[in-house]
Amino acid sequence: MAVAPEARRPIGQGGRSPGSLRPERWNEIVDAAGDVFDEKGYAAARIEDIAARVGLLKGSLYYYIDSKEDLLFAIVDGNHSRGIVVVEEGAALESADPPTRLGAFVERWIGILGANPGYAAIAERDLRRLSPERQAIVMDKRARIHRFVRDIVEDGIADGSFDAGIDPGIVTNNVFDVLNGISQWFHPARPLTYEQLAEHVRCFVLRGLGADPETIGPALP
Amino acid sequence: MAVAPEARRPIGQGGRSPGSLRPERWNEIVDAAGDVFDEKGYAAARIEDIAARVGLLKGSLYYYIDSKEDLLFAIVDGNHSRGIVVVEEGAALESADPPTRLGAFVERWIGILGANPGYAAIAERDLRRLSPERQAIVMDKRARIHRFVRDIVEDGIADGSFDAGIDPGIVTNNVFDVLNGISQWFHPARPLTYEQLAEHVRCFVLRGLGADPETIGPALP
Amino acid sequence: MAVAPEARRPIGQGGRSPGSLRPERWNEIVDAAGDVFDEKGYAAARIEDIAARVGLLKGSLYYYIDSKEDLLFAIVDGNHSRGIVVVEEGAALESADPPTRLGAFVERWIGILGANPGYAAIAERDLRRLSPERQAIVMDKRARIHRFVRDIVEDGIADGSFDAGIDPGIVTNNVFDVLNGISQWFHPARPLTYEQLAEHVRCFVLRGLGADPETIGPALP
Amino acid sequence: MAVAPEARRPIGQGGRSPGSLRPERWNEIVDAAGDVFDEKGYAAARIEDIAARVGLLKGSLYYYIDSKEDLLFAIVDGNHSRGIVVVEEGAALESADPPTRLGAFVERWIGILGANPGYAAIAERDLRRLSPERQAIVMDKRARIHRFVRDIVEDGIADGSFDAGIDPGIVTNNVFDVLNGISQWFHPARPLTYEQLAEHVRCFVLRGLGADPETIGPALP
DNA sequence: AATGAATGAGCATTCATTCAT
DNA sequence: GATGAATGAATGCTCATTCAT
């Protein structure tokens, strides 16, 4: 899940930010870093590999970055920024019932997974390698995303559309575990599109919350 | 999820395996490695840290291991060996209906999580840092564990106890994502025991599969 | 016996081979390695010493090499490549009689010893520390060099210019033992040039083979 | 060329000298060390390998030695002690002519090579790894051995049995290079005994010195 | 005599980072 | 913008050596 171009400039970084000069180059680099981090993990990834993937020598990469961590931050923060976008786009559905809103969220989330597959895992895995300040930036976004789902869950419990016995905290975590896990095993090469996958996952999640089968909608086609 | 003591000797490793001489020492070391790998990730973990945690100098650790990878393998393989145990212990329930069997599996799994918390993530994260041979050993166990759940799911679809519209492959992955995600956010320090957590997760999963609420059992207390 | 500059680029090595970019630097490094290996032996030689001798820090040396063994190979293989050159330069003498050819070979060999003294011993001593593939490359060259001398010996026995009772295998080994031993005790600081030494050794060897004193030429001046 | 038992106790070492307790054990250990040093070179040889070859653990070897260097010294000094014996045994031939004396020396030397093959190379190769004191002890023996041959050569030149044009220093080195080189290529598995080899080498050397073919004796059978 | 365990200094190698050109 | 060269700190691993038992 690469960062959407408009969210991709180094944020909270100050300095010359060379990315502003050639945004497309910066995006290439971040994508390359995403691939390499995904394959080897942040610590084992080599700057040289990332540079080679965009046709540079390792020394040259430092024209674009100040440190390896910049790339991790760009990816992890970008991932979360996209998550924020997913969450905020829900405005149109604000008046809908909780199952509909949660289902729509799941579909939007997986839809974006499809656009930039592969980097969700990095966010989970290597978040702690960031500096405390940057971790805080990311954790704040994460909390807002989390809160969005949890609010829906609590609303649903309150209005009876979800089972009263569920624990909002646990269930919210379960939902994100399901969503974040996807990119580790799903490959669109399968005879299944992201849209179809989203349907399955939406059902799994809503059922898991005890939603009325009627509300969830018809069985998958 | 550290390895249960009786399953912990280096398996499939050949060589002098000094761990067999002093199993407690070997267990201490593997536990220490698990902690450090969990905190920093495999690549960033330093042998020196692991050694210090058991009161040794880094060089001394090599009396017990041949390489850092040995420790990763001990943890990852041990984790999976415990998973195999969880899967195989289901013999008594073989004649039960699929929801009961799956629910019991979830409870056993989380029960073991409680015994040795923390290392499940390592297995998911750093599996690829193992040698191909060792990866194969682990992947084989993983496939068997996976197959156990998938078989239950398919049985349940066939006999109508799970929704006919679900995809066994997707759903099995969803289940493991939920189970493996737990150790990343659940801390027993919370006002919730592993048993109570297991109840919640059991319900979430079974409902997600479309099981009859009657079968799932009473709402959580 | 260091490698002649023109033969010195890493041969049969694949990879980026930065030495090709700055041959003089590569030669400096190989010479430094030759000195250090000669003084301490391959195993006891420290990369740090070699680096320091060319004004680098040990880490920097890895810009030029992939491993310490690369340096050993460059020296040992270079030595043998020079030997091949010595052997092949004999074309002009092909029609001469065996004693003349062998005498000329001895003179050429020692002449080259004089150009790059000191590393012949390394080739003999630490050949076995090379990887099997590289050993094979070197052993092949060695066999060709050996064969060149043996052929002359056999020709000489056949045409009566060498004693009929000698064993070509033994005598060829004796000749190379004499030639290879030189660099361990001869220092041109002595009141003797390499040319004079070569004359003595040529006589010793030809006499050893039972050549007609007339053929060998006049006593040394 | 292992050390003859009676010459094998650690010499010039002072201390408890445990070898005196079980001479045969000490010999076993020195032989094992000789094998390992010969295979890998002194620096690359591991105490553990030597210990394993005599059925001990590496720590246990220190009951017999004070340091790895003790073993090198035992071998190198032992080798030279044998050389001294070879040289001194010549008493009976003292009145013989130089070619006879030198020929007899070659035969004795190779005869002893046959008794303990393989370690001559170590002496040449790793002499410099000894402490200065021990190097001095060995170099003194070496000088005496060298001097023995050189004296014969000079006598031979003086009385006309060797060519007047040869340089005693060079030729003596040639002779030892031939003798010391043997163990690197000769294996008694060949269809040739040490006695036969000695004959060939004797002829090569004496001819090399310009001795009268009549003096050298009949061609090899 | 022998061992198991530990030590600690040393070494090859890696790699993020810098910088003059 | 990009590069080649160099840096230096870090880190996995080795191994001679010690010593209580």
C-alpha cells in the first residue's frame, strides 16, 4: 500500500525536502523502498538495493533523503495517511446505520489495498524503528483510524445492530488484524478480485460482530 | 509464544546440540532470544543483547549455538510445534460438530498463547530469514495447522453448520490473522484473562463463519 | 612474485570488479596483500594491515574486494599467470635442443622472480585456502607449467641429451622445488644479481639432469 | 616427519612438562598437531581439531601444553633435532670423499622422511610464528645442519670432486630446497619406495654439483 | 586426567553515511 | 543530480585460554 502521491512528500521533516523538486522521482524511490522493506524487513534492507532499484548508486540516494529512516517514515506515515483518507471519506455515510458504515469502511480499505499492495505489513512490523517523534505522528493517525471503527462498533452495540456481548476494544482489534493480515496472503493473481475479497471480508467481519444477517446483505454471488 | 519445555530441544538440527545437555540453559537462551527478537526484530537484534540477558558474554553464547539463525529457528519452529500440538490434541473432539471443534481449537490456541506470550509475531515476521531448508520444515508444520482449520471449515460448510457462501481459503486466513494478531495488542495486565479473551474471539470467529447463534452458545457473561 | 601489471586485473572473478576502474589502486592493494601474506601467512594476515599499507581503513578495502580470499586468489593466480607467460614465451626456442630450452626457461623464470620478488612462497603455501573452484583454476595453470618442463625433460631423455636413468616426474619436481625455493633465501642485496643466480641455477639443474657439460656451456665467469 | 620419541619432550621449556609423565600420550598429541598443522597451516589449525584427533576435548589438551605454540615448537624443533641426528650420524663416513659423504647424507635424510612424512613443510612455513627464543633454538640447529652440507660442498670444491665454478651458498640452498620439497609431492603410494627416490635425488644433487659421474655410481637400476 | 562452561580479545565483513568532484 | 571513494562504527563469529569440578 504505497502512499498516494499527494500525501507523499516528507511530512514533519523540515529541511530542503528535495522531493518537492521532482515528486515523481521521490515516489519512485519510496516505492522501491517499500518493495525492499517488504521483502527483507527494514533492518535487513540495504540502501544499496533501494538505490539500485531506481537506477542510482547508494551515495546518490542521499540527495533525496537524510537517512534510511526517512524512507521508513514515508512509507509508514503514508500508509496511515491513506488510512485517514479512508476514514474521512466516510462522511457521506455518516447517517447510515453502523453495519452499513462498517461494511463500507471495509470495502474502501481493501479497495485501497488493491491500489498499492504489499506495504501494510511494514507499518505493523517496523513502526518501532522510527524515532519517537515520528512514531508519535504515526500512532496519532493510527489512533484516529482505530477510533473511527471503534465508534461505529459502539454505536452498533448501543442501537442493537451489533451483539451486546461483544467487547468493542477486542472486536476493533480483531477487525484490524483481519484487514492488515490480508496483504500477507492475498495475491490478486488468484481467481478473485479485490472487490470479491472485500465482500467476503465484509461479511466475515459483520457476522463476527453479530450483525443481523438481513443487514449484512445477500450471500455472495 | 515460547516453546513448551518438552518440545524445545533443537529439532532437526543435527550437530552437537549442547542444549541437550542442559535443557534449562537452552530454554533460558531461547526465551531471551525470543524477547529480544520480539522487541527489535530479528535483523536488528544483537547477539550481545541476548547473551547479556542470560548473563553471558556474546562469545559464550556460541557454546550453545552455531549461528544467530539457530535461535530464530528454535523460536519459530518451536512455535509451530506447539501449534501442531494444539491441532493434534483435538482427537477427543473429532466426533463433535465443526463449530464445537473450531471453538475448542480457538480456546486451546489462545490458552497456549497465555502460557508463553509474545513470540507469535516473530514467526510471522522473520520466517523468511531462515535458510530454505529450515523454512521448509516450518512451512510444512504451518500447512498442517492450516489444513486442520480448513478441514473443519469445509466440514462445516458441507453439513450446513457454516454459511454456504464463505470461501474456506479466505476464512481460514481470516481466522489465523485474528489469532496471530492477538499477541500484538493483548496484554493480560488488562482486566481480562486469556480465558475471557478466548471466549470473545471464539464468538467472533464462529459468527464470522455464519454459525448458528444457538451453536455458538450463550452470550458472554 | 607479484603479478605483472598487465596481467593483474582480477581474472575469472565475475562481479563488479572495481579494480578495473582504477588498476593502479588495485595493484597497490594486491602488492600490499602480497607483502603481508608473505610476512605472516594468509591465515594470520589481517585485513587491517593490508588496508593500512595502502592508506585505507579496513572497511574501505571492501570497496575493492569481496573477501580476503579475493586477495589470495589475485596473488596466487597472478603468480601462475606469469608462470604461464614464461612457459609460452618459449616459442622462439621451440626448435632448440632440450638443454637449451630448459636453460632458457630457468633464466626466464628467475628473471621474473627478480621483477616481483617474494610471493612465490605464498602460492605454494596457502593454495589450499582458496575455494575449490579457484584452486581448480590455479591447479590447471600449474599443471600446464609443469607439463612444459616435463615435456622438455622427456624430449631430452629421448634424444639422449639427458641421462636415460632419470625419472621425468621426480626430476621435474626437483626443478620446481629449486626454482620455488629461491625466493625464500635469495635477496638481491647479496653481492649477486638475479642474472648471475640464474646462471648458477641453470647449471645446477642441467647438470642434475645429466646434460653434457659441453651443452651446458662454460663455467660461470 | 614426526619427532623421534627420545627427542620429543618439550625442550627448553621449563615448568612441569607433563609429557614426562606419559611420553606416548605426548607423542600422540604432537603427531596429531603435526597432521593438523600440515593440513591447515599453523594459524588456521584449531586446538579443538588436534584435541579431537587424540580423543580429548580442547580444554583437556591444556593439561599437556601451555599454549598452541608449544606444539609448533615440538614439531619444528623435533624436525630439526632429527636433522641434527642425520648430520651427526655421518661420523663413520668422515673420512670418505665429499660426494660419498653428501650422497650418504641425502639417503639418510630421505630415509628419515620416510619414517615420519609430512611435517617438513611446517618447519619451513611456520617457523616465524615461534617466539624469538624458540626461533633462535631452531635456527641454531638449522645452521648446524646447513653448515654440515656446506662444509662437504666446500671440501668437494677444494679437492676437485665438485665443479669449481659452483657457489657453495647457492648450491647448499638448492640441495635443501630439493630435500624439503620432497614431502610436498612424494607419496610412497607411488610405485616407488623411499629408497628408490633417495637414489634418484642423490644422483640429481651430485650431478648438479658437477661430481664425476664415476663417483656418483652406476645409473639407477 | 579430563570436562564442561565460560571468557575476552580479535577479526572479517557489512553498511549507513559523507563528501569532493 | 549523480558518482566514486572512503569512513567508522557496529556486529556476527572464532578460538586460544582458563578453571572449578
